[in-house]
Amino acid sequence: MSRRRKARQRETASRGATAGSKPRADQPGGPPREPLRPWRLAGLTALLVAWPLFPGDSPALLGDGLPLVMLWIALLLSWMLEAIGRPHFHVRFGWTDAAVLLLVAWHTGAGVWAAVHGSPRPAINALWQWIALALAFFLARQFVAGGREARTVAAVMIAVAVGLSGYGLYQHFYELPRDREAYEADPEGMLRAAGQWYAKDSPERQLFERRLETSGPIATFTLSNSLAAYLAPWLIVLFGIVIAGGLSRKRLAMVACCAIPMVACLLLTKSRSACLAAGCGVVLLVWMFCRQRGMRLGWRLPLGAAATAAILVAAAVATGRLNRQVISRAATSFGYRLQYWQSTWAMIADHPWLGCGPGNFQNVYTRYKLPEASEEVADPHDFLLEVWATAGTPAALALLAVLGCFGWAAWRNAHLYLAPRCGRSPPRCGRSPDRATTTTEGLPRAPETCRSALSAGSGDPRRTEAEGGRGTAEGGGGGSSLPPQPAAKTEVFVLAGAACGFPLAWVLGLLSAGPPDAMTMLIEFSLAAGSVVLMSGWIRAGRLPSALPAIGVVVLLVDLLTTGGISFPGVAGTFWLLLAIGLCAPEEEAAQGSGAVRKASPLPPGDGPHALPRIAALAGLVLAITLAVTCYSTAYSPVLRCQGLMHAAQREILEDRPAQAEKYLEAAAAADPLAAEPRRQLAQITFYAWSQHPTQQAFEEFEVYNDAAVQRARNSAMAWLESGDWYQKAYAKRDRHDETTRMRAIEKAMAAHEQAVNLYPNSALCRAKLALAYKAAGYPEAFREQAKTALELDDQTPHLDKKLGALREQLR
């Protein structure tokens, strides 16, 4: 009898939900009560804003981004603490989320393997950066719940791009010319002030001068390509907002003004890949525009794209922006990338499962680097090859699964939104529908039956959002768990979080190797605030088409196919945020459509919120605490303490107090057991002290530090090369120690140089140093063999910084 009563209760509840009754907050399908969700949304926005404003593109080497990693984990922890107080724990989780989880899990395993078998500190730092990126995606999926929230977050990131563009223009027209003038006035002083000094006419100094001559803006990034990779997708999203309409002409003109500094800065970066990616984005926007208005693409889209490209090329040739030199540089740059990719393929073949390890690409790359290649790159300049080479084939397949699942969901949702509403055949491209059958926005007007269905649902976006986003939560079709509070409140929290992101980036930047100045933050914040004001009308009553975030993802990936940067948080944060917004935005649009459309083209299953028991929140809390404790003990605390002590040691070295500097370096080495740099500097200081006052104890102390340094960078050819140089110099000092010690020194010099050659076989310098070590040890045949190879490699490389210079005479 009780079973029949429960069945009747369930049937009655389902009929009530079908009739449009509102589910209670304590039911699994109802909207959860999360009073702290707006605050977490503000924290999410602040961290997203701080990422591109945080200086540096090499978080694996110095660990500059670890404070932000801890803040991402703290945001997850706060969510779990609130979740355990509710009977049901609601989580958005679908196929894309599962693929992301698989990717990060395998990547973490590869990082642990690299920490044991490679260079541990870069591996651990890169591992935590990827975990932070995954948390950014997952938390954005959970916290960005409504259409207005998604638009506000997108507007904030576009405003940050405008601010960075303004600072890039300031760099191009003022800062960089000022630095060039300062270098011309006092080159030696500027080099020493920057912590870099090279001999006059040396290849390293010539390379430094060539880089100083470049005028491309970099803003808060290390490279112009990284800045361009951040600007290109948000520029296309901004263009898509203008195309989507829904605003007055005056507001459209104001929003379009945001694109002026972005376009100017993007062109000044001279990033060919970013400009090509933006061109692809424009073509996709035209496709979206035609589909949105029910137009057939036909032959006019490719013809129009070709005509536009021809006009742009002609304008570039007429203004001198495109000439034979530019084309030759483009061909040379692409040739360099082919060399990187060829070497990376060989690396993947030797490390198919776990790769070389996160943060270890640059060290392992030298083993496969071609003789004519330009430099020891930190990544292969291709996002897929980077993941494949550093984390193995399963990680690459997981990344492809992420893109496949997201692409499938984006295509299905775009088809749902852009398809003709009422089954009538769309008009041909270029032919406007009949005025009596069109709306004020140019969309085909639905018949009375469809309009009645639209009005019965939540078809009016202004009505839906005026009701606080209840259309998705109450309609039952989308299955979303939107909060009961009005959307305007969360909009204020998003903007407040964005404003807090700027001082957050300032404070965290003071802990990094390149702290920002006041002018930087003033320019960026002023332009970003003005851009948000200009876009306020779109935030309140605009539209975010479901295809637009997917187009932004395509633009970014096209750029990263030849530049890389999937592991740089300032660039990769955009990728993961667009993925999350692209999965969240269709919920609003599906809820605004009619029930008939939703029934004919349902949303992808499994992406809606799932009600989990409280035990799941407890498990999530345990996971968050574990992540916080592990990150603090393995990365955050040791790296920050070590970096602070090393900065203090550098000040002592500049003031010529080596004894005090040695104490700071010893404390830094004790603070971070995995770091190689403080031990390398200790080996350098103790070797210098031994050369001034030679004692057996001093030499043994140098050997201890040197061995500790190379063991923590065992796959670095440069570390072994430096170690061999020290031992060879020790052997050359005949009057400083006995013959036994000298022979041990030359044997260790040969062993270190042999290891350097094994790790960098196509380096003329490593071969030359090994040849000289063989000559000093009395092995003439081995000397001649290595000298011949070194001279051949020197002839093959066209790059001045890779030439042997004066060493050629010694080898001959």
C-alpha cells in the first residue's frame, strides 16, 4: 500500500512540474540555496582577472603563479565548506568535464614521474599550474549560472584585454623607445642594472641588442605572441557581441570603440598566427550571422572572404606593411617551427606514455634539437604537441576528447539556437525576409502558434532575467540550478570581483621576479573600467550566442597551433574560461526557446546539475584540504621562502659580501629541498672561495654543492656543462692542490662534459668543451674526434649565439 501511495505522490509531483509549478529548494531538482555563491563568483572573477595581469610566462621555472594556485584551492575549499551544510550537493558535470578530469589526472601522474626522474622543481610547479587551470574551468562551470552572469564575466575579460592593449600601446610609443635611449647612453650600466652583462661584441650581447630593437608590445607578458594570443579571441568575441545586436546604435558604436586599442595592439605585436586566427574568427562570425538570420551561405561567403582578404593584402602592400622582407621572415619563422616539431616528434617517440614531464621540455628538447635549429625552446610552439610531449599519448587523447566533447555540445546547442524556429525554409543569402514576417532585430517572425508557445515559455530574455533567472530553474527543461536571488545582485558581485583582481595582481606581482609599476596598473584599470561602462547595456539586455564562446576557442587554438602557450596561465585561462562559458550559455538560450524547440532538439544529456548526497560534499572537502596541504608543503611554502632568501643573497652579492650571501643561499637550499638554483649558486661561491684560498675542505664543500645541484637538474645539459667547466678550471690550477686531486678533477670534468654531450649531442659548444677535456687528460684521438664534430656543427648553425668563436682556434 505504501508503494502505491509513493507512486501516486511521484505522479502528482511530476504533473505539477509539467504544469509549471516551482520545485522546492530542498528537492533535488529545485534551485539550491547558496547564500555565499555571489561571493564565490566574485572570487572567481578576481582570480580570472589577476591571471593575465600577473607578470611572467614561465611559472614552472620560478613558481611565480603559486599564490594564485593556493587561492584557487581556497575557493574550492570555501565551496565545499558551504556544501556540507546542505542536504543535496548540486554539481554540473558532463562528458567535457569527465575528459578534463582524465586529462588533469594523467598530467598529474606525468608530473610526479618527472619529479622523480627529471628536474623536480619545474615539474612540481607546472603540475600545480595545470591543477589550477582545471579548477578554474570546473569552478566557472559551477558558479556562472545565468545568461547575465556569463555576459558580465565575458565583458570583464574583454575589458581586461582593452586595458592590456592600452598598456601595450604605452609600451610601444613610450617605454620601449625610452629603454633604447637609455641603453645607447649607458649600455654597461643598463645591463648590470638588469642583472645581465655580456662582453662587447659577444654573440649574447648582439642577441640582446637585437631583441631590444624590437618594438612589439608585450604588456604583462614575456613575449608579444603571448599578448596576441590573449587579445585575439576576446577581440572576436567583442565583434560577435556587436553582430548579435540587441543594442541601440549609440550603444553599439560605444561598444565598438573598445575594439580600437585591441586591434591596434594586435597589429603592433606583428603576430602572424594571431592575425590569421582572428581572420578565421571573422569568417565564423559571418557564418553565425547568416545562420542567425536564416540565410543560406551559398557561394557568397567564400567569395566575400576572398575579396576581403584581397583588400587587406592590397592595403598592407600599399602601406608597406607587407613586402618581400616580411614574407621572408614569415617563411623563416615557419621553418623554425618545423624544426621544433620535428624534434618534438622524436621526443614523443621515445616517451610515448608519460612524456618528458611538465616543466622539463626545455631540458629534454636539447637531446633532439637539430644542429641548425635556432634556440632551446621552452615548448614546441604547438598546444597539442606540448601536451603530448610533456604528459604522453593518453594526455593528448584526453585533450582531443575535451575538444571533441565541447565541439559536439557547442554544435548541437548552436544548431538548436540558430536553426529556423518554425520549419519554414530560410530565405537565400542576401535576400531579406518579408517585412511583415520579421522582428525588429531582423529575425524571422514566428507564426501565431509559435509566438504563443514562445510567450508561454520563457522566450523573452528581459522577462526571464527580470524574474531573477527563474526561467531556467523553474521551467524544468534545462535542468539548471540557478540561484533564487536576482541576477542583478550577482552582476554587482562579478564587477566587484573584477575590481579586486587588479590590486590582487599588484600584490602578487610584488612577490614575483618582475613586479609591476604604478603606471601599468593605472592604465590597465582605467581603460578596463571605461570598457565595462561602455558594455553595461549589453550586460543588462544583450545576448551571448551559444556559438560565440566556441568561436573564441577556435580562434585561440588556431593561434596556439604555431605559438604554444597552453601551459601559461595568462593565455590558457582564456581557453578554459571560454570552454566553461560555452557550456553554460546554451542553458539560458534553451530556456528562452519554446518547449517545442527544446523537445525537438534536446540539450546534450549529462551536462545539467546533478544532485549528490552530502557524503559527496564531504569527499570534496577532503579533496580540497588534501590539495591545499599538499600544494602548500610541496610548492607554495618552499618556493616562496627560497625565492625570498635568494633575493636577499643577490643583494649581498651586489654589495660584495659573499660570506653573508652564502648564509642566505644555504637557508634557501634548506627551505626548498627540490630547487637546484640555490645549490648551483653555492657551488659557484665556494668554487670562487677555493680559487682564492685553496684548501681541501673548501674543494670538498664545492663538490658537495655541485653534486646536489646537478642531481636536481639531471636532464639539463647546461648544468652538466657548467659543472665540467668548474672541474676543468680546477685541474688547470696546478699549484693549488696535489696531483691526486687534479686527476680526480679532470676525470669529473670529462664525466660532466660527456653527460652534457649526451643531453645535447648537436651542440658545438658541448662537443668543444668535451674535446678540450680529453686533450687535457691526455686522450688525443678522442680530442680529434670531438673537435672535428664540434667544428662541423659550428659550420652548420647559422645563428651567431651558437657559434664557437675563439674556441675554433683551440680546436684546430
